[in-house]
Amino acid sequence: MAKTSNLITAALLLLFQPFSAYAIKFQTVDAERVRMAQPDPEWPDDTPTYNATALQAQLDAHRAIWDAFAGEPKNYDMSFERICFCPEQWRGPFAMRVRSGKVESATYLSESMRESSVDPDLLRGLLTVDGVFNEIQKGLDRSYVDLQITYNETAGYPSSFYSDTSKRIADDETTFRISDLVLVDE
């Protein structure tokens, strides 16, 4: 019986030996590796560069102007462009028909894409005026590092919206542009 228990103990030691070796390795801390894992003090600061309270007040005021200007249902035509590090078919610019606040159709305006049709999946990703307002709100809620907004003062919609989520991330900047907006009675 003692011989059997010794064999079981030896088998268990061999079975669990690699885990205890790994546990020892993980408990050892290399000071140089820890120093390298700390943020580099030369990295850009991701503190927002804007006054969030002022931008929120502007957003709320311009959304109210837009709602009064567009009325219900929101039927309009506009040009929309997305400037980003993304495929050309996502950037546009697009001529869009928005009916009852939803993108009904879109066509490419650029010479290089004019002959192409807008993919139905892409159509769902195009932003209406309310969609751009929502993107601005998302940037404020998530404290993006940089937000720059220009509004159409008559109609209230954002004619240009630039966002940068982090100075530490390359190619995350996006700009949305809305132009040639015309209300349509239907």
C-alpha cells in the first residue's frame, strides 16, 4: 500500500511540476520590463482639448434649431462626406435622399466612384443629420481628445464635425461634412 501511495504522489508531483515552475516564473518581476511597460512621458496627453460644457450647450441649442427647421417628418436631400482612414467607398462624397429621418438612397458624387452603385450594407452606415448629432454626443460622452464642430447657423445642422479619439492612436481621426441640404415636401 505504501508503494502505491508513493507512486501516486510521484505521479502527481510530475503532473503538477510544470505549473509550479510557471507560477514561480510569473512571480519573478523583472524591473526593466516593468519600467518599459509604463507609459512614456513623451507620449501625447489624451486630456480633451475642448470645453465639454460649452460644446454640450452648443449641441443642444443647434439640435433644437435643426428640429424646428426640419420639422416632422424629416425629409431632405444633402451631400454627405466622411473623411477617414477607410476605403474610398465609405468616404464618398454622396448625394443622399433622407425620408422620414432615414437614408432612402445615395449615389456617389466623386468622379472615381460615380459609375459604382452604393452597396445596400453601406447605405445603412451612412449618417443622417440626426446621426451626425449622435456621433457628436458620443464624442462628448466618451471624452474624445479633440472635437471640432461647425454648425449651419440658419438650419442648425452640423456642417462639419472632426473627432480624434486619442492622440496615441494613429488614423482614428474622422471628419463628417454635410452640405447642399434642401428640405423636401413629401
